[in-house]
Amino acid sequence: MLQAVEKAYAKLNLSLDITGTLPGGYHALESVMQSVSLADTLNICVTPGAGEIRVETDKGYLPRGEKNLAGKAARLYLERTGLRDRDVSVSIEKRIPVGAGLGGGSADAAAVLRGLNALLGAPLTWEELEELGARVGSDVPFCVRGGTVLARGRGEKMEPLPPLADCGILLCKPGFSVSTAELFALSDSRPVLGHPDTLGLVAALEAGSLSGVAHRLYNVFEEVTQRGRDEIETIRGLLYDAGAISASMSGTGPTVFGVFPEEEAARGAEKLLRSRYRDCFACRPQPRIG
């Protein structure tokens, strides 16, 4: 029996833009993505067998087995490597909120790919793991290594960037989720007026300027989101009141995150906002893996 523990790190979209359409009806995106220290914990076990995949979480309402993205990733890994004579068991301890725009399911799938590759002698390169991840979901390629990345297309075209300067980040998810499909449909039905300054954001990262990054946070989906718009703005205001130098929504939401000069400041703000929002987490930027 082979066993490993992997952390699955949440992701943020420091910027998120819709740049066009792709074959198959997909949207072309451009995003500066950042992994953060908030993470699920995965226990991965490999034993001789007939290729059975078992995935369980500590949240009873989440899919199990190959209906979970982690299970889908495990199946694709065994098929890609030809190791069909192994059983894979994955137990996931969730900390990343579900349906939050933080890539929790994608992070879990990426952690399975990393963990299986480490346990089975690393037959696949990082690039091959990312290519495999693209078959699981759009955010999975980024989550394989994380860090700070400019991602394009469906998320599979990635350019590593200089790391985000050390800081505190506070994530706050209101008590509802949003439909990703609905937001994409809304973006198709109306013009998107604002766009992030992606080049300026990349330049700020290259200069190591936290303030330059913070003041270029922008997510086009904030223009089109309907459900909970007032609550999202309320959280943004509370983050500013608590000392954030900037705040934005991650992914298709509804999580709002604030950037603070130091992690200690983010933890102080967490104490203030947690009385109102259960899913409130102070964290820090997570460096690239591998």
C-alpha cells in the first residue's frame, strides 16, 4: 500500500476578463490567478487491484467516486499511465467553501494528480499533469502547480509570473452560491463595459508592487452578476472598513477577497467579519509548486 497526504490550495482571480469565444461554444478568458494558503487536505491511498476509484469527503452532499472531480482525475491518471492494476482511495477534508469561485473541486483534482504521480514514481512531467488536468476542468491546470500565473484560453495556456508580494488576504463568502453557466449567459446577452488592466497588473507583479497589484484587481463578472449584488458590495465595504487596500470578487463568485498589507491585519479583519459571515478565512499567497 502506498499513501500520501496532499494539500489542495484555493485559487483567486486577481483579474478576470472575457476576451472572446472558442470552438465548442466555450469562452476565451484571460486571468491573473493566484493560489492562497487556504486548503483542503487529501489522503490518497494506492493498492493493488482492478482500477477501482473511491472518493469520499467530510461533506455528505458532495459527489463521491468518479462523479467527484478528484475521482475523474484519478481515473484519467490511471488510463494515461497504463496503471490499471491499481485501486485508488481518496479522502478529502474540505476547508475551501463549495460553490465559492475559489476552485475547490479543481484544487482537489490537481492534488490527486500530484499525489498519484509522486506515489507512482513520477512517470508524468509537470506539463503532462497540467495537460491531463485540462481534461478534468478549466481551473485544474493552474491548480497543479499554482503560484502566480497568467492564464488564457480555457485556462490551459499559462505563463508563470513573479510571485505576489507577501501580504494578507481575507476571503469572505456570503451565504449563497451563483450559477457559473448563468453568469456566462448574462455576459453574452449584454456588453461588458469594463476590462482589467492585465498588462499593468503583470507589470506591478514584476516590480514587486503590492499597491500596484491591489489597485488593478478587476473581475468582469462583477458587472453581470445579479444574485447578491448588494451583499457583494456590502462585503467589499466591510473589507475596506477593516483596512483592506483593495477588494474584488474571485471567479464567478460570490466570494469577495480583500488584500491587506500584512497577514496579521487580515487576521484582525477576519475576527470582525466572522461574526457576520461563517465562511471567512485569513490567508496568504501560496508559492508555486515544482
